[in-house]
Amino acid sequence: MKSRILTVLGMMCIAAMSVQASTIAYWRFEEGPDRAQVSHGGLPDGVYYEGTADSSGNGYGLSVWTEGWAGYQYRSDVGISYVPRTGQPNQFAVKNTGGYPTLFTNPDDPIRTITPSAFTIEATFKLENGGWRTIVGRDSRGAFAGNPDLAALYFQAIPGNGLAIKFCDVSGYWHEAVSASNIFTGFDWGTNPDGIGVPWYSMAAVSDGSTLSLYLLQIGAGTGWQLIAQTNIAASGSPNTALTMGQGSGSDWIAGTWTVGRGMYAGGHTDRAYGFLDEVRISDAALSVSEFLIPEPASIVLMGLGAMGLLRRKQ
């Protein structure tokens, strides 16, 4: 019996190491304290400064654009008190402090050039109602010939409170999985600025190179993970469905930079996700539901299908 227990524990450790090894970046926003600004170190607007750490150990911290009108503050309102996958306490999330929030990776870091053949993106959120709200993006212009204004990736909420994962691959093909409308509940800043009583959610997008899937969990609802959109990207005819690093550059961006809380369209910062963001993780592997940060059982109910690789203009 003791031998069997040790064997099981050993297998669990190996599995945990495997998941950890696939983590590219993991932003937990645990610096705090409550209501403190994510620091920009007093630098000029738009200059990279690591204000919040990367918990993966890879050193890919995030910078705000500046404090205040284009920044974030730590908030003690969180969806989960600890992370089931790691057992770590979760004390803070971040919330935008102005109308132009931006968090972005260092353009000089290697994360800017990665082109994973498989990936998983996870985030926990409580968002304001609105139009296109990009939770995780990747800056680019020109990678997709069908609409050069599209960026490299959008992990986002869309008008009508649907959710989506959209990306361009290294071969120039566009892929997306888009949920049905009203898949989650948001809040209106004018009447409920802190989203009191509004549910928290976790979302995960998974590409294994052949299938693109989008999952949603309403935290505390007891319904488990739901498969809300799925697309057969292998049917697109692309010779290589790995995520592109993108193309181009501008006065305030360079292709491949990862963003949290905003997207890009036509080479401009846009599609900002106003509200609360937490526990954002990017992995270079197609994780199963049991490997997500909040590994609740999946009830595989397809609630909405996105168009299979069809172009949808973002705005």
C-alpha cells in the first residue's frame, strides 16, 4: 500500500512538473496592497517598466502604460481565495483606473517571438458590459492578408457579451471560435462601478494545432467548465497552424508583444477590457480541463459554435 501511495504521489509530481514546464507566462497580480496602483516607476508614458511579476519564473513581467489614466490598481475583490491547481492564496486582482488601460510585455523579451504550435490561454475576469473587450492580445498589423488590420490574437469578450478566441497562424490563415451571445453577465460602470453581485468567470482557449476550443467556468455556480465554442482549424487547409508572432510596428507597439486588458486594430490600441482581471496564464501546450488553474469537472455541452475560420470584422 505504501509503495502504491508513493507511486501515485510520484506520478502527480511528474504531471505537475509537466504542466509547469509548459507555462510561458503567468500573471497573478499579487503585489498589492488593495487600491494601490500598479507601479510604473515614475518613467515616461509608454516606457516598459515591470510593475507586476511573472509567476512562471520566466521573467516576463507586465508594464502599465502609466499610472492613473492608463493604468491599473490592485483590488481585493477576487473570484477565488486560492488557486486550486497550485494551492497558492489569491489576494488581489487588478482593475483599470482610467479609460485607456494597458498592460504589456517587454518588447525585448523572448516571449515576443514565440510561435507555439499548441497553446492554452486562461484568465479569470469580471468585466463591464461593452463592445470588443480584449483580455489577452498580441500586437500586429498585416499578418492576415484577408484583413491586414487584424492583430495576431484576440482572447476577448465581444458585443452582446459573447466570448471568442481568434488568431492568425504562421501561414497567414485566420482561425476563430466564437460563442453564442449572452454567455456571461457583465456590469455597467455608471450604476454599479465595482460590479457588486456580478459573477466572476474563468475562460480558457485551447489550440492543439487541429482543433480550437473555448471553455467557460462561472465561478461558484457549480456547473463546471462548459465548452462554449469549437472550430476544426485543420479543415482550413493551412500547412502550419502555429500562432504567428505577427508583423509590423508603430510608434507605440511592435509585433509579437503580448497585452493584457487591451487589443489592437488597424495598428492602434483599442478594444479595452474594463473591469477586473486575474490569474492570466499562457502555456505552450494544449492543456486538458483537468490541468486548468481551476480544474473543475467539465460538462461538455456545446453552447455556441464560432464560424470555422470565417473573417468577422471586429468593429
